[in-house]
Amino acid sequence: MAYRFVHAADIHLDSPLRSLALRNPDLAALIGDATRQALTAIVDLCLDERVDALLLAGDLYDGEQTSMKTARFLADQIRRLHEGGIRVFVIRGNHDALSKITKELVFPETVTVFGGRAETIAIDRDGSHFPVAIHGLSFSQAQAPESLLAKYRSPVEGAVNIGILHTSLSGALGHDPYAPCSPADLRATGFRYWALGHIHRRSVTEGDCTIVMPGMPQGRDINEAGAKSVTLVTIGDDRAIRVEERAIGIAQFERVSVDVTGITEWREMIGAVGRALERARAAVASRHLVARLRLTGATLLAWRMRRDGDLLKAEAEARAGLVGACWVEKLEIACVPMEEGTAGSSAPLHELRRLIDDEVLGSDAFRRELGLIADELKAQLPPECRDSFGTDEAGFEALLARHAREGTDEVLARLHALDEQG
């Protein structure tokens, strides 16, 4: 008889909102509740598929949480699985290690939470079925800079051995090293399946040893854009492993670009925004699309778009409402004005732009002064927010250059408005 389980990771239950752009209270409520809805959907999947187990490969929680509402919600979902006869195997990741809930919740006997010492759980199956052994090891501290593989026990002879590990593998952009290891290291253990967690992007390696990083089931901001899912695994009677991706995300973040090159009428531009949102909504399987709109191209409307950015955002949100289950999280204006056909009175502004580009933005003195201001601002932020200035020097400089150019465009747009008023 086959052995089936759902493999999920990085739910970050009740994670606080990470984007200051989520100022729409309805959108904030949607995203604020999305991790709960994702966990509910995972439990629904387990029950609908009548799987044998749910494997949670770390970061079920999100840091130093003390909310009893979170605890009660989690206990209710675990109870549903318990009543459905589905076992749960949990390892703690780096975020779980910080959570007080992790140490205080008491689960039923159908739940195994692996501790800081490696354990092996032999699954009690009928003698006519192939044996299964599940191996796990939790983070006892929030840091794990060295590989943990040597601490795992040897595979159980004759069984299908499944390992659960929270790891950054060989490293991933935006992720600090946690329990680093390579796919070759994982294959060398002799396990048939590795249920990984920590990296928020899905990856699958199949073969004699199937290695799956399921990604997170629900994105929390635009930096976690794209479809989110969990993995349904079936180990057949012949011990062959079949892996299926199952979409879970309630709200999907996506960047939506709109080229407004040559558009001269405001209404025409709003129509282009609406059509872009319709296309993006149709391409998303999640219940909701949360879009970051970026308008690009050369247009006579460039000055007005920046001057009336609040009006443009409101009209874009109205179009999103017409599309349905569609939200505009932020609007970025990256348009440039067309020089052709521009009124002669605006010519000095184009000359001013060229001077700023050539003499100011590219100067060492300006970049040095801007860097000092940014360093001062960064020092006032809490540590968890400082990556918003970039994770390395190149990213930091690119961010400053972009903001300098955007600031230039904003100033010129306001000068243009004054110019029009005479």
C-alpha cells in the first residue's frame, strides 16, 4: 500500500505585515490573514487526499510570537488532522527557535516535534506494507552556521527513509546560511526523500534521492512574488516516488508592467492600466492578485503622472476593483517625458534634467553625500529592516541611484506644474 504525505515549509504563521505600502485596510486585512488561510488550505488538502502524514520542515511560526490567538488557531488545525487520523511531523527552523509558542504548546500523540537531538521515527504500518522511517532534527538556536547532516542517524535498513531538514543548501540570495549542505551531501545519506525548508522558492531534484524545497505556501510582500504551493508526495508499492505541486496561496503578489509609450490622453492611459491588470489577473490561479504596477515609456503625460500620482493610484485601484479580486499594492512611475511636441516653455526643464543627469547624479561628491544620508537613516532602522537598503554594496548603490533619479523626476514634475500655471 502506498505511503502519502504533504510536505510544506515556511508558513510563518501570523507573520506581521512587512510592507508599508499595504495602507489599504482591506488589503492589509487580506494579507494579514493569508498565512492562516494557507495553513487551513494545507489541512484541507491533507484531509481531502486522505494522506498518512503532514511534514512541516521549519518556520511554522514567525519569530518571538506570544499571541494565544495564534496558539489557539494552530491547535484547532492540528486537532482537525488528529481527528482525521493524519500524523504530523514538525522540525523547528530558525524562526521557530525564537518563538515562545514553540515551547509552550502541547500537541496530541499523533504529532511529533523533533528536538535538538536527531531522532528517527519508525512508522507503525501493517506487516504487508513496506516500512517507513522519518528522521528529523530541530534548530535549538536561531543560528546554525554549520551543516547538521552528521547529526542525523543512519538510514533504517529495509525502510523508505525520509529526512526533514531546515537548510539554506549551498546558499541563496536573501538568505543567511543555515545548516548549509549540498544536494550531493543529501544523496550520500542514503535517504530516499529529503523534505527541506527555509528557502522560499520551490525547487525539486528527482532521482534515487528526491530532494524538494517546496517554497512557502503564501507570499507576504512583493519580494515573495509568484505562485506558492506545497508538495503532495506518493511513495508507491514499488517504492517509486511521485511528487505533485499543489497551489495553496490565497493572495499572489506580482509585478505588472504597463508600457504607455506614445499615449497622450489620460483616459487612454487608464485603459491600458486596466487591460494590464485584467491580463495579470487571468494568469494568476490564486484567489487574489496583489499587483505592484510599474508604468514605463516615453509619454507627454509623464509630468502629469508624477504630479498627480495620488489620483493615478486611485484610478488604478478603481480599475482593479472592476477586475475583481485584484489589488494595487503600490504604483511606480518610471516614465520619461517626450521632448517632441513639448511646449517651448518647458524646454528649460529638459535642459535642467540633462544638467542634473550629467553634472549632479553622476558626480562622486553627490554620491558620497547621498550615501552618508542613507547610512544615517539605515542606522535608525531596526536590524530586520536594514536589508531594505540592499544586501550588499552593489545593491545599496543601485538603490540610491534609483531613488536619486526618482527624486529628480518628482522635483521636475512639480516645476512643470508651476510652469503650466504661469
